[in-house]
Amino acid sequence: MDEAGYGCSIVCGFPWEDPGLCREHNDYLLDVAARNPGRIAAAATVSPTQPGAAQEAERCLAAGAVGIGELNADAQGFDLMLPATLAAVAEVCLGYNKPILLHVSEPVGHLYPGKGTSTPDRLLRFLREFPELKVVAAHWGGGLPFYELMPEVAEMTRHLVYDSAASTYLYQPQVFRTVIELAGLDRVLMGTDYPVLRQDRFLRRLLKLGLPDEVMDAILWQNASREYGLNLEGVCE
């Protein structure tokens, strides 16, 4: 973060299937966040199909976690087409007005480790079940923004935001401009997928687009501040 010039990072646990590993990872991240206030904000991971998932989400959000995620259907054995399996965790997030970060993959394009099967159609089925839930769709939602030209899709995604994690592996840099045009500036979050991608290299790639300062501020910190309920004024300016 120091090398990249980042003031604050939201960090996410790995989507473990084992609830014991989820709890251990959550304890570690919550401790790191507590020891680095204003610099690290922690999201908590749970295994939705395992006993106690909702209770773990409640415990972590009550302890200061800023959201739940990243959840990964393939790694954790759930199906977005069966949203009832996530209902208990979703209700906890609704109660705290905190988002769930979901791994989403593209139905087309090259194969890569971890691509998975959680494609935009499956995500839409989940969103239809929880229309008021705040959701962050990782990896540009597997291309979902491009379907928002369909009015019914735009309606279902009104509480959804997209993060840019792993963009270097997936899209040309102009994906930022395109998604802003399709979905709106307030629905794009900077995500790097660090340590898979270095924060500083990703940031330099974004800076090369020459976007206006107000657009960069929204992408880099303002949208995340709103979505996760953080006060980043002065930290990330």
C-alpha cells in the first residue's frame, strides 16, 4: 500500500468451505483492522451452506467487519440459482446494511484457474430474490454491465456495484469507461485482486486512461466509502 500510494484498503478473506478456517481467517483480519484503523478495513468470509454461517456473519459484522465476502459458489459448494441457501447470511447483511461480495465469472472467453460457473444469469437469479441487498460483483460481474442496456436487467441491478478485480487478465483498460457509461460512475469500485496483481501496477494502468479527477476519486475511494459505510474523507484524497 505504501509503494502504491494507497491510504486505505478493504481486505477480504479467502472463500473457505470449512467454517473453522473462515473463523480463523476472520479473526486475523479483524485483528489487523483493529490494529490499523483508517488503513485496513476487513470483510468477513463465511461458508453459506455450513452450519453457523449466519451466526459467523453476525459476529463479524458486530465486531466491525464492513461486509461479507468474497463468497465463491464453486469453492464453497453453493449455487446462486438456489438463493435460499444464502438467505440467512443475506438477511444478516440486510440488517446491518452491509454488502455481500460475490465472485462472478464470464460465460465466454478464455479459461483460467478459478473462472468458475457463477455467470451473470445466475447472479441475476440471486438478485431477483434479494432486491434490496447491497451486492458487490467481483471481476466486473462476469460482463453483467453489458446487459444493463436491457431495462429489466438495469432494474434488477440497481443495488449492485462492480469491482475491477483481475481486470488485467480479463479486459482492455477501457472497460472502466465503458462500464461507467453503461451503469453509472457511482457503481464502479477499484479492486485489484492483490496479491495476484500488484496494487501499484494496476493503479498505473488506470491512470494511463487520463480520467478526470472527479471520476478517479469516485472509483478509487468515494464509491467504496459509501458502499461499505466507511469514512475515508482525508484518508484517500
